[in-house]
Amino acid sequence: MVTTPTFSQLGLGPPEQSLGVPAELKTCPMPQAINKMSDTQQEQEEREISPETSGRSSFSSVRENDSDLAQTFTSTKVSSYSREPEEDAVEDLPSPFDMATVTETQFRPPLTRPDSRLLGSWLPAVAADGFQGWKQIDVRGKPASRSYGDLQALRIVWSSPDAPTKAKQPVFGQSAIETLPLELLGTIIDHLILDVPPNGLTARNVDLMSLLVASKTLHTATLNALYRNITIPHSRIFRKFLNHISSNQELGTIVRRLDFSHFNPQTLFLTATERASTQNLTPETLLRCLELTPYLREFLAQEYIDDEIDVSVLKKVFFGLERLQAADFTGCSSASFRDHMISLVSDELPVSISMSRLSLHKCINLPAEVFSTLLPKLAHLTHLDVAGTRITDEALLSIPPTARLSHLNLAKCKQLTAGAVIDFIAHHPAAKELVFLSLGADARSHQLLDCDDITALIPILPSTLRSLSLKGSKMEEKHIDMLRPLSKHLEELALGRRLKLSDVERLFRPDENDDDLSMEIDWVPHTLKYIDVSDYLGTELDLNSLLNRKTSILEKYSAPLEVVEIGDDVYKRLSKSPSVEKSGWTVTEFGNRAWMVRKHQLEDGPRDSGMRSWKWGASFWGMRKIPVAKQEVGGMYGSYMFKRKL
């Protein structure tokens, strides 16, 4: 006879009211599984009770959201209290086993005689959450039923759930940021790099040192970012860099650009004697640096280091670095630099030079033989800046036909003739895809193009052109009609002399003719962003017409025109005129140049940043110098581009 357990034997109170046996049995874990539950699983269950489901808010969880929309906040219900461990309740029950193992039972009377206590049966309260299965009903230490095997065969037995899988430990080197492509990761790190110390001498990029020890992937990406483009603002940094690549020559193989455009010798030393005594930057140390950077692609120099560039350095730059694509010697005009360049071209030279971008901007004392010797060997030339030099017609025409010039600066080249320039642009294969062309001149001392030359030049200009400078030339009203087709793809245009302001206005709108409306119907808007009228003095430029609200080029009809460059005397008069501000423009100046700039209105939509692929990093309009490396404008190059006159 099966003994029925009593509540007194179990140490419990009287049974609750019978709930009946439900149609479907509820499953719950076996007590053995509960007892074997690990601490990790218990902590996981505790974390499942999130603040969002608990209904409590935290007074310290409101934060401003970094969004384009103001007054946007993020709110979470995570509080420091939710992280405190819960206190365990003191168990007062005398039972030696856990409460979860106690199964409540109930008496089910027979249907025929509901008042009988003899018939009927005791059943486990299957509706109760604590029911663990038939064999868990303990009666005097013996099982109350032998039907567990039958229930198991019928697949309706209570079984322990599968143990939850533990969260995998993060694999070193497999974090989200480390799985990014190296090119993308390097671009991100590039935004953290400072090329120039904030105040000239303060250590730069100190924060990036921590990335070098974060992981192998970040170490590689950071090294590439730190050593790929080297900027030298003063000689002490050059010495430090040279020591690094001398002791670890693998670092030198990373270097692709050596940039001296920010170099200022007076940052550390005031006199040439002090600079010479330190021996930081000398022709010998510069040559050693070039030897340790065999994969260099861009060498950017300027006038402050021309004394440190000897013939050995020049040979290394032009012939000793097979992968070098660009060299910039802007402003190098010392006597020693001239002599070393003459020595370079006097020796026997290789058949060709692999360099494709060369700037000798304002190297004013180089003789013509330098150009006539070097240019024929530049078979892959794409960028050539020889503004202010002594280049001759012979040297210009000697550029190999295999070259594909996109940027050509011939401004203030007094040895050139108009006929040779026009012939080069019209017939030379290298000039068929020009994007930037400067033929400007200082009208006070030299004139390259007269009216007939302009008439012959404009029709042969390629449709790829985006920037054209005819500054200093003689122009007539008929040239506006010739320039109109070019204005549909030009973004920068510097005009010559002898035009009226009414002539310039015709670039921006069709002629009014009541008898013939075909021009107005077929009119295509212009694309000009910048126009240069700085050749006109205050007496030559009709300021009343310029500020006229109905016919002025400053009105809305001239859009997308943004910048009008003006002369010094015009700037002095317009800077005091309130009419400029009323027209929606402002007057600004920088160095020896001045501009009228259109104010941006909200209804005009987002403002054009000015960034163009053909500008190679510059965003302002009207640059005087051709960049040979894609980088932000700065240092001496910025001065030559935007601060100085032609």
C-alpha cells in the first residue's frame, strides 16, 4: 500500500485549495540541474532583469545626444544600484532540502462519491511551479510512484533544460575596429595626426603613441599613418626623424612624402651661425635621409632649405629615387642652388626621368639651359609650374609628346613668346587635356598676349579646362562672345585689361534683343565660381555700375559666382561702402590680395566647399601656384598660392 505524504511530515502548513490538474503539464528544471547551476549562470540571470523592465528610472542616466538636432537627449534606466549584489534571504525552514524540491500535493475525490475520503487519489499539484516529476514526491524516503519510466517513454516527463552556452571570450585581434581594412583604418588615424606642432615646438601626436601598443593591427596602421607623410617644421624634428630611420631602417621604407613646406629655420635659431653649428639639417644629413627612404614619392622643398640642396641631393631626387613622382622647389633662388642645378644638367644624364610633377615656381635665377635639358626627359609629365622663370620657347616645345599635361603654369615667363605658347597649346599632344592653365602677366612690366593673340588662343582651348588666367593681356568686347562657350565649363577666369564692367556682365546672362529671342531660349547657365578683375584700377572700374542693384554682377543672376578678385585701390574704396553689404557680399583681404565674397544664404542650400579634384587639396579660389601633392594648403605653399600677387 502506498503511503500518502502528509503536510505535517513535510513540515508545511495545510494544502491550498485544489486547482485541478491542467490539460497540459508544465515543464520546469530538475532539482539536480538547479543545484548544479554555476555562478556564471546565476549572474547571467541577474543581469536579465534590466532597468528597462524593472520600472525604475535613474536620476543619473540622462545625457545629451551628439546629433544635428538640438535638445536631443538619450535616457537609460541603468543605475548604480542595479549593479549591487542582491542580499540572500535567510532560510528558516528546518527541511534539509531546498524549497524548490518540495512538491505540493492535493487530494482528488472520486466522481461517484465526492464525499469519500477512502477512495480517490493524491496527485501532485502539476499547476504548481515547484513540481519536479513523479519520482520527486518523497514519502518516508521512498518514491511514491514507479511510473516515471512510462512518462519518459511517452515524452511527457519533466527534464532539465539545456545548459546555456557561455559567452565566448573575445579573440585578440578580432575586435570591430581591428577587422577594418588597413586602408580605411589608416584614413581614420590620419584625422588624428598633427603635421605641425601647435605652437611650433610642442611635441605632436603624443596621443597616438598609445595606439602603437594597443594591438598588432593598430600598431601597423599607426606606423603607416605616422611615417607615410613626414612634415618637417624645424631642424630638430628632422634630426629626430633621421635618428629613427637610421636605427630602424624598416621605418624608412614606409615614407612616401618628405615635406619641408612648413620649415622655418628661425623657430629654434635666430642666426645662420647658430643653425650651422647644430648640423641638424645639412646637405649630408639630407642626402642620408633620402638614401634611407627608397620608396619616396614626393619631395617638397622651398626657399628656406635651398642652401641645403647640393648637387648630390639633386641627383638623388631626379635620378636616384625610382618611385619619385613629384618634386617641388618653390622659391629656391639662392646662388648655391642655381650653381648646383647648373652642375646637375652639365653632367651626363639618363635618357628619361620618371618624375611626373615638377614645380620650379619662382626659381627666378635658373638659366634657360636647366629647362632645355630637364624638360625633354620628363616623358610622363602631368604638372609643370615654371611661373616667374627663364623658360624659353625651345624648352617649352621640347616637352615629350608622351607627356599628358593637366596643370601648366606659365605666368610671368618673360622669355616666352605668344606665338610659341599658342602653337604649343594648339598642336602639342601634351596640351590636349589641360585643366589648369595660367598665362598671366604683370601688365606694368610685361605683356604676353595682345588682342590678336587672345583671338587666336580662345578657340583652341580644350573643353577640359577648369581654370584659365589671361591676366595682364589686352582684351576687347568681342572676346566676351568667344569666352561664353568656355564659361559653361570654366570655374575660374582671370580677365585681361580694357574691358568694361558691362562687358563682363554679359558672361552671366544672355543679351536682351526683342527681335531675336533665340539666345534667351537656348541660354545655358555659366559655371563660373571665381572671376579676377584685379587688373582694373578704381578709375577704370565703374564702381557705380558694380554696386547698381539692377545690373550689377553682384546680384542673384550671377550665381553660382562666389568670388570676385579686385585690386588694392578698389578694395580700399569698397571696404568702406555699405552698399556691398546690402548687396549680400563682403570684402576681405589676405596679404597682397583682396576679394569680394558672396554671403551664403540659408535658402541657397548647402554651401559649396570649393573642394575640387583638380585643386589637389585646396578649397579657396584663384590659386597662383600649382600643387604637386594632394594635401591641405599650408606653410610657404599657402603663401605662394593665395597671399602673394602674380
